[in-house]
Amino acid sequence: MELLLINPPIRDIDSRIENQFTLGGENSYIRSAEHTVNPGLLSIASFLSRNKVSLRILDIYDESAALAQLNTVLTDCKPRFVGISCGGMLSYRNCLLLAKYCKMMSDDIIVIIGGTHAGPLGKTVFCDSPNIDILVKGEGELPLLHIARSHPLNLHTVRGILFRAKDEIVDTGFTDEVVSLDDLQYDYSIWPDTESIIPVVEVSRGCWGRCIYCSNTYSFRNRYREKKPEIIVNELKSLSARFDRAILLALSFGGNRKNLELFIDLMKKGDVNIEWKTETRVDANWKDLLKNLVQVGCRGLDLGLESASPRILKLMQKTNNPAQYLSDAIEALAICEQIPRDQLILKMNLLFFPGEVPGSLRETLTFICKYGNRIDIMGPSVMFSYPGLPFNDQLQLFEKEYGTSLIKNNYWDSVHAYPINPSRELPYDLLKAQALLLCKMFSSEQAYLKNKIASKFPWGCKTENLKNIILSKVNYSEIPFSLDIAEHHQSEKDSYDI
């Protein structure tokens, strides 16, 4: 076999490591219990398989069995290459450990690592591990195809990678060559256990925005591209024969108005019977089409507001026109309020950004209390510094102006990601507590559990079972939803008007 692709677990394989912490209002133990498809890995596998590269995916969910699983697959398949996906800080240490184990099994195995977390680290990856041979910096489909087809192996001709060559690390630069999304349709027959995941259909890559808290700049080179609506609809129709729900993968769903209208029309004409959820921005051009989107299966919408403070919106480069942006947000929430709760779960995402002070926090909370009656789930988070973020280049300016600082310790150093104290007045721990409180204030138990089951816990899990899973990980004070918020939703408006 040519290539083994590994989706590593989130929980540390090394049981001596304790990495429990809170990401926004949600404890990391809850996220680590989720089981989802790795869309980047599946995209690469599907593309390579169509190009006649023999491969297999190893999806490691149970960290306690990780090394035994890997040992079995390496023994049986004897791959020439092993590619390990590192899409987040929680899996980085596991990626290095799996690379080490591969080399222990056979020093002839060529170990490749990539993903949105590992890619921007560059040469740091090779300093962290002597067992990594190749790092893919951006999108992986074409670099891995060129590597797999190279006989004998000549990495100098492969753009978009770093590789180890004797005593030096060679950087072949970035590549602007990418595969059209129309040619990147997921082949679920490759994924090892399709019964335990919610299928994903990739709608677009990248974003037209230039927010400095987002990895879009590095991972997608500020490119935004969409898949043709007819291809998306065909994928959903094909999936509907086996699945009752799916996720439409997009950073900003509805970026192209013409494509969005065609998507709705084709879904209606094709009589596609599948429910789906997606995420978008409040200023994307979808709002007057929401009722139509619900008619063609939209049951969940993750809506990115991030902040209602004009100053913070400008600092994060979310918009150059905060007044128009907030007007769009008010319109979006008003339109969502016309959709019954049993037809659409609305999640609102917030980001406590560097430079946050009590005044800016008050602006956001005032806005949410005034216009956010329709919100079913609140998704607040305090910003982390990850590799590849444009913000990292501006950290010193924020330090000087607001007292922004990174929280460092051995664990954060080991994963190269750092929680941020946004300002002298509002440190990370204080805003982390605020994030959890907002989750409890605005997230109903029913909506939270239903939303998780629709995207993260698909193996026939019922809401009561999921609630028990969560309570086995955290205590009542840490659950990111309210047990009695249903009473709040009985009233159409709050009794106060701020």
C-alpha cells in the first residue's frame, strides 16, 4: 500500500498528560468525546483514490487503543508513506507520538504531517520531532499526489512543503496551484466507519473576509472559492439514500448570491430529502432567503457575530463599516425570529478579542440582550494565539496599548498555542467565566443537545444519553447550557428593554 492517512484522537494518548481546560464556555472534555469526520483528510483521500493512489484511512477515536490500532495497520498494510492530520492544538502531541511509533515500526516509512495547526509551524515541527520527514504547509491534495507519484522520490520538485534532507530543512515555497472544488467530492466508502459519523459536503473553502483572528490567510492564502450548486445538490441527494442529515462545510455559507439562489432552486426541483446545518457571517447575503433555506432542509445555523463593539470589530478587521455590520446583524436576528424554534436551531458565536475592556463587553451584551431573544445556543470563546494567525504579527501593538498578553506554561509551549489575556482589566480567566455564564444564560438544554447530536454525536445517541455523557465529564456548574431556559423561551420578548 502506498499511503496510510491517520486521523489522530484529541485526548492525549499518553495518559500521564492532563489537558483539561475550557475552550470558551465548553470544557475540552466535552469536545474530546465528540466523534466527527475529518473533512480535510477525507478530501485528500478521495482525491488521491480517484487518481489511483492506493491508500487507507485510520480513524483513531479511542486514545487508549491508538498504538495497538496503528501497530495492526502498519503490520498488515506496510505503507510507503504515513500522513498524519493535525487540524488543531489538541491533537498535536498525539501526532508527534504517532510519528515516533511509525519510525519505531520501520525507519523506512516516510512520515508526513499537515493540517491547519501543523502547517503554519514550519521548521518548528522538525525541531519538535526527529521523526517527521515532510510537512505540508497548505492544502494537501496536490502535494501528496506529487509525492505519491514520485519514483524515485524527488521532493525538490514538490511545491508547498518542507522536508528533511540530511542536516537541513528544505522549504519549497508556497504553491498557488489548487484543485477545483468541483473535483473534490468526498468518497465515503473510504472512511472506515461511516455509520458513526455525520457526512459533510464541502461547499466552499476560504473566506472573503480578512479577520486577523482566522487562519484563512495562511491555510487558504486568502483565496475564496465555491463549489458549483448542482454538484453540491447531487452530493446531498446521493447522501440522502443513506443518511438523514449532513453538514454543509463553509466558513461563510452564502458568499455568492447567485450560487445560493441556484442551490435553493435545484434543491426544490430535485426533491432532496435531507436535513443539514452550516455556518455563516451576519453580513453575508443570505438573510432574505432564510425561509427558503429552511424549506430545503436547513435545520441549524451557526451565525458569526463575534462582537457588537464597533472598536473591537475594527480591531479584529471583521469589517470596515461597523454601523452597517451591526445593522446586518439586527436584520439577521429579526429574520431568524420569524422561523419557529422547532424548525431551525440558531447558534450565535462571539469572540472575546484582544483589546476587550468592560465598555466593549457591555456593548456586546447590551446588543445580545436587546436583539438576541431568538438565540438558541450561545457559542462564546476567548481568543487563542495559534500558528499562522495575522494577529500574531500585531501582538506587540496590543501589548503596548491594552496590556494584552499570552499565557504560557509547559503544556501551551508544547502545542504552540496560547490563551490570551485580552487586556489588563479583562484577563483570560475572567472572560472564560463570562463565556460559560453566557452559555448558561442563552443556551437551552434541548437545543444544545439536539445540535450536538446533529453534528458531533451521530451514533444513534439520544439527548438523555448525551446529557449523561456530558455529566460524566463535568459537573453541573460546568455544563454550557441552562436546565431551565425553556421557561425563558415561553416569552416572545424579555420584560426589559435595554
